[in-house]
Amino acid sequence: MPWSPDEPYNELPPLPPGVDFETKAVLRQAIRARAALAALDQAAKRMQNPMVLVHSLSLLEAQASSEIENIVTTTDDLFRYAYDPSDSASAETKETLRYRAALFSGLEAIRSRPLSVSTAVEVCTNIHRREMGVRQLPGTFIGDPQTGKAVYTPPTGEALIRDKLDNWADFIHSAGEIDPLIVMAIAHYQLEAIHPFEDGNGRTGRIINVLQLVEAGLLSAPILYLSRFIIRNKDEYYRLLLAVTRDGAWEEWISFVLRGLYETATTTLRKIDRIHELQEAMRAEIKRHTTAGSNSDLLDVLLENPYARIGSVMERCAVSRPTATAWLNALVDNGTLADLKIGRDRLFINTSFMRILTRDDPPEAPAEQTQF
Ligand SMILES: Nc1ncnc2c1ncn2[C@@H]1O[C@H](COP(=O)(O)OP(=O)(O)O)[C@@H](O)[C@H]1O
Ligand SMILES: [Mg+2]
């Protein structure tokens, strides 16, 4: 039966793809992305405090990946509640924080056993904080946001879905000679096309991407996330996923993902350089304007928790409330931190750091577009 947008696609072919996807162009892009990723991983390993990056980038990834699914929260709310969860956080903020928790529990899980179908089930369950088994009922489809009409209807039947998931997990581990970045791209399409859950497939798939990179040994810490790239290229993301189904357009899809990996690795590496510079500048400011001297705990807490509270400084630096307050006020006065009061909450925002993290560096312009 030919594929049709509103019929369950029970004939979704198993992996590996039946076409030659390792074209010269794809292999070239894979090499470029691998080099960028290796440089990023090296730079992260050399960081004085790699947790600085892990904490904040994972939160921003949670925000971006959730935003793709129309779960929107502000950076202020997200960082404010990340270190002090509270019932007053909005439903969207809570759901976004669950995404990050799901990411970390996934990372924890693959330390002790290989990524598998149950990893995906666990990740999806943690995102929703309720048991998310494989879909048992028909009726799930991907609709056009404008018209509501079905664009793609995933396979139905629990046993069939499970078979396809087993094939997906086998492919990830038995792909042999295929470059792990290409494996990741292929596996991401396949998981989305199987669409095993009633909801959360996109977010689960994007978490699995990172888990694969870590499992393959390409990243020692979770610091490379594609969701910002996907937001910038959202129409293309949807169009190319569909084009694999409709036209077998694997090369275009893989090439899109490899471009995303390359661009993101390159911009994240640049962020690390800027963070190094900021760290040195802040160290000098702390020395000049506070009595914390060369104690690096204050610097660390302001970078690990860029929305710090007085209590966070007291705890981390083991100082009294008046001392912590005096240090933070001095850094507000000299412009290093911004003071944000929300109700009874007083936060000290490391604005330069947040700017480095959130600035979406435009990808380097291709040579032919360079203007003289
Ligand atoms: N044509 C398509 N074929 C397969 N997957 C698609 C297609 N279009 C979009 N998707 C995937 O479906 C995801 C949305 O599925 P959904 O279960 O609602 O995930 P979430 O709850 O995380 O939003 C998108 O993020 C994308 O990854
Ligand atoms: Mg959804």
C-alpha cells in the first residue's frame, strides 16, 4: 500500500535505510561535524569548571526543545525556579524543568546500560512525570498547525510499534561502520516516524540524540544541543522529516542534521572561549570590589547559578548573610551583576554570562555571500 498522510504508516521500512545515504557530500559533512565536535569536547575538558556549561546549557536546551512543542517559558522564570523549585512556577516552567530532569536521568541510565527502547520509555515518562507506555490506541497523527489536517499518521498496534522500536535500538548499536553522527540522524527520523508515544515524541527524540553522542564517546559532557538550530530552521525540520517518508529523501535529512551539529558545535566552542574571558574578568572584579579575595567559590557560584540568591552565596562560600549581601551588592554597583526583585525573591543575575549563552551566533556566512 502506498504511503498516505492520513493512513497509519504500518509499512514504515526498518533500518538501515534501503538507499545509499553515505554519499560523498554526506561523508564530507560528517567529517567536518566530527572535527567540530572533537574540538568542542576537548575545549570542554580543559574548562576549569565544566559544570558551568552543563548546568546552563541543559536548561536552555530544555527551554528550546519544549518551545518547539509550544511549551513556552521565560529564561528568567526557568533559571529562577531551576535552583529553587516552587509550586508557584507556571505549568510550562515545571514541564520544562522536567525535561531537564529527564535528560539527566537518561544520562545516568546510559552509564550503567546501553541505550535501549526502555531508555526512551523512561525519558518520555520523566518528561510527563506519568507512565508513558507505547501507544495502544490508534488516533495519533501529526497535523498541519494551520489546517489541522493530517500530515503524517504513524504506525498503529502495540506489537508492531514494539517491533519497529526493537529494530531502531538494534540499528543504533549494530550500525558498525556507519559514522555515529549519521546513525544519530537516521535514528532520530525513525523514532519520530514510529512516534511510539501519545505525546513527547519530539522531546524524547531530542534527548536521545544527546544520549547517543555521549554513549558513542563523542561528548564527555552533555553540552551539544540541536534545539536552537531546529527553532531557527523549524520549517525545514518538519519538511525534511516528511520528505524521508514521502520521497525517501535520506540524504537531505542527514545533511540537515550534520549541518546542525557542525554549526552548533562551532558556536558552542565560541561560547567556551567567551566564558574563559568572562571568568578572568570576573575574577578581577571580585578581587577589586569584594573581600572574597581569590576564593574561587564566589566566582563558581555566580557562573554555575547565574540567577544566584544571597542564600546560594552563603552556602557555597560559608559566609554570613551580611557578608554575602555586601559582596553581591558591590558586584551590582560595579555592573557585574543585575539585581532582580520578584515579590520577596531577590536574584542576582550574571547578565554577561547569560548574554554569552543565549546569543544565537549566526552561522558563518558561506564564502559566496561574503560582501566586500
Ligand atoms: N512528518 C513527520 N514525520 C515524523 N515526525 C515528525 C513529522 N513532523 C514532525 N515530527 C516530529 O514530531 C514531533 C512532535 O511530536 P510530539 O509527540 O507532539 O512531541 P512533543 O510532545 O515533544 O511535542 C516534532 O518535534 C518532530 O520531531
Ligand atoms: Mg506534543
